[in-house]
Amino acid sequence: MLTRALIAAVATLAACATAPAPPPAVEIQPVPGEPRALSILVDKETSFRLSRVGVMDSSSPSGLTDRVRFRVALEDFAAHVLHERGLCREGFTNLTWTPAPAPNGLAITVTCQAPA
């Protein structure tokens, strides 16, 4: 009886001691030569997770990439990251994305809107 309780306690402790998933590695840099433009560099793991949002279009028999869902996922991600860091308080426009040089996986570029 004591052994079962001890095993359950150790299993519970081990489950609680497991480290949570690390937050996405995001680096934000100003774009040279373009006022109010920012580049959000995303790590490879987060880039992969974002790309999975638009990989399968359920309405497409061939399973082609749904670029609309992918773009919406990028816009939501950029809005969250920028809001979290207090940037682009008035919103942003001109969202574009490109592959990023190692060790990053994706570069999202946005232009912050000027205050009204």
C-alpha cells in the first residue's frame, strides 16, 4: 500500500517537474532605409508551426497550401508579438514574409501605421 502511494507521488512530482515548452524565439529588428518598418525573425520551430496552419486545405482534393489561412496565421502571430512588446500600437500594414537566414526560419516584415 505504501509502495503504491510512493509511486503515485513520484509520478506526480515527475509530471510537475517537466519543463514547459519554451516560448517562441522571436527577434525584432528595424528595417534599414524604411521608416516604421520592422522585421520579425522567427525561429525554425515556430516557423514550422505557423506553416502547418496553411499546409492542408480541406476543400482541396490535392491538399494544396491554403495561403489565405497561412497569411491570417502570420497576421495574428505578428499582431500578438508586436502588442506584447508595445510596438506598432496603431496597427500595421504591408505584411510580407520570406525565408530567413539561419538560425531563423522565417522573416515577417510589417510597416507600423503612424499615429492619427
